[in-house]
Amino acid sequence: MSIEISNVTKRFGDFVALDDVSVSLPTGQLTALLGPSGGGKSTLLRIVAGLEKADTGRVTIEGVDATRMSPQKRNVGFVFQHYAVFKHMSVAKNVAFGLEIRRKNKDEVRARVDELLKLVHLTQFADRLPSQLSGGQRQRMALARALAVQPKVLLLDEPFGALDAKVRKELREWLRRLHDEVPVTTVFVTHDQEEAMEVADEIVVINDGRIEQVGRPDQLYDRPANDFVMGFLGDVTQLGEVRLRPHDIEIALTPDLAGSVPGDVLRLTRIGFEVRLVVGTEDGREVSVVTTRAHARSLELDAGDRVWITPSSGASTVPAMKSLLAG
Amino acid sequence: MVELSTPAKWALRLVAVAYVFFLVGWPVINLAQRTFADGWTAFVQTFQDPDVTHALLVTVEVSLWAVAINTVFGVGMALLLVRYEFPGKRLLSALIDLPMSVSPVVIGLALLLVYNGRDGWFGPWLESRGITVIFSSPGMVMATCFVALPLVVREVVPVLEEVGDDQEQAARSLGGNAVQVLRRITLPSIKWAVVYGVVLSLARSLGEFGALKIVSGNLTGRTQTAPLVVEQKYTNFSPDEAYALSFVLVLISVLCIVVVSALRPKESSE
């Protein structure tokens, strides 16, 4: 196991950012720390990097106890949300920084910088200043800079958070490919579940300073450990006494399926290829249902129609504990 | 931005220009006129007086020392105030601003109380080890440092806050130790703030009068500085020499400002 975090607690004043967290992040994989803002995921990453000190607990990187090690000794590459580019240095100088600090000889540095700039597709920008680059290019430069020192671990703190949607999507696909080419153990923080599901081999869901669940994206989506994980990884609705995903509800015009519940279509919205419905059941609840456009068309669904809805077989469900208490 | 009608704009400009002209421009122009009223004779004569040239040298020497010391401590203090949390931080910040609000004469008196060789709090101890502070260069440098203390700090603090510590953290995670991070990342990013602070300190130090008058003892040909000579000449009924020397002091300050604006990179290329 590459990064071992055991019993880490961190407080900022009265606020408990991390509450006795233990997790191990596997070698050579791309792991996402996923959770809502203020949940403690960035703090955990910064503790691994040594930029923040844990109040209690231990951090081990590749078998070496790093708990009290300063950041410059940890051999960790860190990429910041707002790039943290060295503004007064050219792109090539930025990438060369870690190597020059290590007093590598000039030819070696130049060769390595060229290689990295090629890897991040910034070769023609080598002599520019970071202010002349776009956000996406700056973040790629920051990645090259972090990779230059051949870190044991690459840590990314909301790396695409400050970019617009299109560049975000491009960059995360690119990060996935980069990781396949250069398989350094990578941990990235995100609050975007789609980003985590798309890019990561493994996801650690963190909320309120605690770890809710650790697993592969499919596992988390199909077998969420609790209500929070289920809700955070996708839309959730309640049908009868269970909570499930809106696309895991079958919709029909007749009560053919066992356990089907009658209801009226209250609203109907078409978004691209999917159709989102709100169905009012007889117990007064509103149930969200998502179906395909083709299916909705074949049933000729419209607002006001009477329908029967059923959880589809194999749907992932959790008991509706919270809403019962709340309701 | 508030949109103004054209007449209002011109009226405002006129008020601003007139204000600066009557307060600063006209007196300085008059000073120059007065200096060169009889051509170069009075001017040349003034600078043939060995007391005047010595005073200028003393001023430059004391100012350079004070600026050098203030630059090192100013940057250090600014880093301390912005990057670290410690008890008493607000008190330190307030103390740094103190010289701005206290009259330099008072500063001079306070230094005299602590460091004079006869009955000062610390002076006799230093004097017994051969270090004379009052009526000599160390005291003069100290007094000048004191009055110019906030200038570098207050220039650098807002820039350090604006730059943030992201770059420093990145440099540390890339293996930089404290000295490397300071030299390669922090100092280059606050470079211009330091330059402005240095120029302001230099201008302030060259012109210091009140504190130096007390601490230096105003000994002609020994510890007398240029502004002290100006006063002496003026009260001793040699106003021509006072004007000539004043003109040179103004000239040095203007040169400082011109050099900095010439060196300063254009905002757009930042």
C-alpha cells in the first residue's frame, strides 16, 4: 500500500476538519477524494503533502513515516486549484524549478523539461510567461512542474475546479490518459461526482470529516453504503419505503408488474435524450422518474396521465431512514 | 466609475491641479528661482563650504545605512506579519506604525533617554564597551531607521497578501528549502514593492530633521546633516546657502522618483 493514513484528526479552532480518519490509498492508482465542500478532503490531501500538520495520527508514504517530515523532503508532487504558477518565470523555468533546486546539471534539466513539455503539449510555449497561457494550459504546466521531480505520489487539489466546463472535460480525459502513460500514484480532490466516476480507479467519499465509503466507482454507485453516498453520487428519489435512483423506476400505463404503485404525471421535462417526470402517488409523495425519450414516446406520456411505477429489478436501494425521521 | 459631465470634469481637474500647484509646485519653483537668482555664483559658493559638503556626505552615509537596515528588517517584518500567526501580532503591527504618528523630535528625545552616555538606561553600559551612540553615527542611523521604519513594511505587506502563499507552498512541495523559496519565489514577487519602499525610505531619510537634531548634537563639520545645515544657515542670515542646499535636497528626491518610474515595468506587461 502506498499511502497509509491512520487515525488522523485535524481541528481548525472549534471546527473538526478530520475526525479520526484512517484510509489506505493504493500504489499506482488514480484515487479520487470525493465529497462536499468543507468536508475535509482538501485538508486530508494537504496533510499527505505536508502543507498542513495533523493534530494526531500518522501518515506513511511508500512505507516511510512522513508524519513529521517537511513538505520538501516528502517527494510529493502537488497541483493547486489556482495553479500556483511562478509568475515571474517562463513556462520552461517553472517546470525546471524542482530540478534546479536539486542541482541537476544543465543538459539533464533541459532534456527533462523538453520531455515534460512534450508530454503536456506545451512545447511551443516554453519561453512564454504563465500570464500568456489559458487556464487549462497553466494547469497542464503545473502538472508538468509537479511531475518533473519524479514524485512518488502526485496530489491534485481540485485541479480542474477553476476551469470552464469544456476545458474541464478535456483535461480530465487527458489526466486519465496521462496516468495510463505515467502510472505514478495519483490522488485528486473533487466535489464533482461525475469527474470522480469518470477518472478515478477508486473513490474515497469524505463528508463531515469522516470517510463514508471507499470503493471502485461502480461499487459506490450500485452498492452505496448509506443514504449520503447514494445521494452524493447521483439523483435519488423515494418510492414507498425505499430510496432509489430515478432511472431505476419502471413506468407503465397498466398495473402489470407486481408491487406497482399508481400515480399521476404532474410534470414532464425533456432534456436531450432523457425525459424527467414527477409522479404524484396516492400517499401524497412526489416521485422523480427518469426514462428515455423513446420509451416516453412509445407510452405517449403527457402531464395528467395515470401511470403505474415500480422499482426495476436489480435497482440499488437504501431504506428511507432519514426522510422518515425528517418527515 | 462615476460618470461626470464635461464641465464638472474640468472643474475637478482644475481644483486638483491648483491644490497641488499652490501647495507643492509653486514653493518648489520659487526655491529654484531663488537659488539661481544671481546665476551660479551663490550655488557654487555654497558647495565650496567644507561644512556643507561634509554635511551632505554625512546625510548620504546615514541615509544609506538606515535604508539598508530598514530594507532587511522591513521585508522580514512584512513576512512575519503576513505569513505567520503569533501572539502580539497586532501589537507589533501597531508599533511599526508608531513613527508615523509620533513627532520625530519626540523620537529623538526618547532615544536620548535610553542611549545617552551619562545617565541613559542603556548608554553607559555601551559606552564602557567603547560604543558611543548619542552625538555620533550609530544614534543618527538609529533615529533615521526609526522614522523611516513603516515605509518598507507598509509597501511590502499588501503585495505579500495579494500574492498569497500558493507559490511558496508549491516551491516547498517541489523541494525548496526556506532560503531557496525566499530567494527564488518570494523576493522576485515583491521586488517592486521593495524598490518603492526603499525609495520612499531614502527620500524620508535624506530629509530627516527633528530626531537627528536632538540625537546628532548638531555638531558642525562632524555630525551635522544637510537639513540641519539648511536650518542653521537660514537662522544665521545666510539664506542663499540655505536655498542652494535645499534645492539639491529636492533635486535628489525628484531624481529618486524619476529613476523608479523609469525602471518600473508597465502595468500591462505584469
